[in-house]
Amino acid sequence: MNPYEPPKSTESLPSFLNAELMQVTCPHCRHSFRGVAKKSFLGFRKFTCESCQKPFSYPLYRGYRITYWILLVVAFVASVNAPQGQPSIFVGLMSLAVVIDFYLLWKRR
């Protein structure tokens, strides 16, 4: 046995390594496949269809959704308490992400 070679195993990988693999359906051609999600800048799950090769997005990861809502509430409370400041670009991006997420959730129904 070569000490530099990992031991061979017939067991499958642990489930936490396959966490990104999920069953998705392309909204363009309705082809169903198992794909690995790529994370976008704002936290959306991005896929590329195996059949038509068109990219499409799925809603935010749950952790991102909760974080965005909490940060938006904190930013709203801060702006009510000190109204002289302008909202930052981060508040705008979080608001955009929440709106896009709401649209993607609504479209999937």
C-alpha cells in the first residue's frame, strides 16, 4: 500500500459534502435535473440548465434572507432615530436582494 495514496472506500460521501446538490427544474425548458448551486454576490442560488444551457436563479438561502431582514429592520430603526443621514449602498443592495427574493418566491408558486 502506498502511504501517499488515500485508502479506497466504497462508502458514499457524507451528506454535508453534498449539501449544494439539489433537484431543480429549469423555468425555460422545464427540464428537471440535479445540479450544484453557485452562490451569487447577494446570496442567490444560480444554476445553468443542462438541456438549454440558460442560467436561472433560485431564491436566497434561508440564512441570507433572515440576515437581510434583520439588517433592514435595524437600518430602518436607525434612520428613524437619526433621519439626517442618507441610506448607504449596502442598505440599497439588501433592499434589492429582498425584493428580488420575494419575486423569485412568488414566481415559483
